[in-house]
Amino acid sequence: MFVETVCVAIIGTDDDAGEVLSLGFNLFPADKVVMLTYGEGKDANVKRVSRELPKSMKVEARTLTEMSFEGVFRAVSEIKSDNPGKKIVLNTDADYRTSCIALSAAFVNGIQAIGVLDERIIAYPIMKFSYYSAISDKKLNLLKLIAEKEVKSLEALSASAGMSLPLVIYHLRGSKKKIGLDELGLITCTRRGGSVGVTLTPLGRLIVNGYVDTESEGKRKHGAAHAIALNKK
């Protein structure tokens, strides 16, 4: 069965971006290229790189709303949503400045990432981990509450969640059998005097905003809807 392949790449000012993309097509032939652009001269960069690609190649350009982990994760999530049933390949080395961000976006979304090593294209192993498979509804609710307002104490979080303090601590810290939000790298706990404050890590915020792929489509959509609601406040 034929599956259309979409190549995604961040395009900056690298002179060899077109060459890197073409090298990638040798290992993963693509039907379409989606270029994520940023900075001044982004339109000129897209035109320059496009001239080095096969004339039959479909090219789409999207401007990153911000050059950050969240901006790239959001763009990758939207591309996946806009191309259901298609194979997504992310070329991480078309722009060396953002290669680490691109690789991270591919990793957490279970997308095939490719790069360049010694002028050869390499395919990074795909290791997909669904955070939602490890996050119960109660843990997800706690993340949303932490995202909505500053949590200055566990007692305050307990009251907002309508959950007993021991149960809140269990979900945050985990146990020998169950991993907690802290160990998952989604929150940071900071002691301030006699209280413990809780904040989201960058990955925790990406989870709440729905920019990380999940096994639960319903939860992903709910997370995205929640992010929109938060942005309107």
C-alpha cells in the first residue's frame, strides 16, 4: 500500500540546506516538503532552497510563530494533524542552529528523524513514548491546575483539585510502583520556607498544551482545546 511521505525541515540561512534535503530523499523519498521558516529573509531562504529541489516536489512554507521548543513542537503537531495517514520524516540538519530542537520534536512525537553524519544521511532510532499512557486523568488535572495559576503550596493545590493532600503528594512524587509527575520531568517542586511550590517544566507545559503526540486522541484534542481556552484568558 502506497503511503505518501512528507518531509519536514526547519529552514534558516544554512547554505547547504537544499543539499541536506536532497541527501535525505535518497534514504526517504518524499512527495512533499514542509519548510518551517523563521527570522528575517525567510521568504528568500525558502525560494533559494526550493530551487535546489526536484521540480516535481511539492513545497509548502510555514512560518514558526516563535523560535523555541514550544513553537517547533506546536508546528510539528499541526503538520501531523494536517497530514493524517501520511508518513512524516523530519530532517533535523537542514538548519544546524535548530537541529537539537528538531530532534526533540521528532523524538517525543514518534516521528522518523534523519540527519547528516560524515556527509551521509543517518536515520535516528524511533523511540515513541506516550506520556499520556503514564498520566492518569487525575495527574493530567493536576498539571492543568498548575498551568492555570501559580501553586505556592501543596495544600493550596490540594484544595483546588478537591483531592486529599496525601493523594496529591502521591501523584506528584509517585511511589515504588507508580511513577510521579516529578520523575516524569513534568513539574518542578521548590521549597519556599515551610511550603512547597510547584511549577510546570517546559515539557509539562507542552503536554498540557497538547503539543506532544499521545495514544489517546480524545485526550490530545482535549488538551489542545484547554490550551486555546488558556490563551484566551
